[in-house]
Amino acid sequence: MTDDEPSTAARMRAVAAELGLQPEDTRSHTGDFAGGQIRFAGLAGEREPSDYLLRWTPGEGWELTEEDGSSGSMRAVAALPGTRPSEAVADFVLTALSGRGERPVRRSDEPGVTGLRLSDPGSRGSA
């Protein structure tokens, strides 16, 4: 990584901000396993929210996975290869969720969350 490339933690926070999520929704790793993840839920009408994990692995790219309710394992929903600007990653996630009739929200089990906070993808902040 060069000095002008953002750190994994900064990259994850920037994507989370674009999605209307919080820094505490992100995790990043360095060392032998470098990468990061963002946990959130997908909300659609009156249905129960789906649990999602957006993972980034250097050299591989982004993968959006959904929790399989029956087994608790994660299954891939969509992939975006390479390193992209946070706006492009957010658009990728929003497009994938929109195709499923969902929008991103904070998970209710994240620290400091009382119920679900709906995010408004139309009012994404700049990173």
C-alpha cells in the first residue's frame, strides 16, 4: 500500500458512511489476514430484516453475503472485483439490495442501537 491509499479501516468507514451506517458497524484486519467487513441488515416492508455482511479482501475485491437463516452460514449474493472508490462500492450494495426489494439499515444488535435505524441512501454523505 502506498501512502496515498486509504487504510483498510478508513476504507471500511468510508463505505459505511456512504451507506448511512456507522463506524462501529465496520471491522478491519491487518497482518496475515488483511481485509474488512461491514455488518448491516436489509429491510423490506414488513418482513423481518435480512442479515448481510459486506467483505473486502485486498487483491480480490468486495463480496456481499447474506446469512442463511436455517444454518446461520453466509452465502454470496453479489461480488465486485478489485479496489473501488467508496461511492462505487455503495452503489454496488444499493443495486444488489434494490434488486431484492431491500434497503440497508443498522443491525439492531450493534452497540448503541435501539431498534433499527433506517438509512436513506439518497442522502449519502461524502467520505
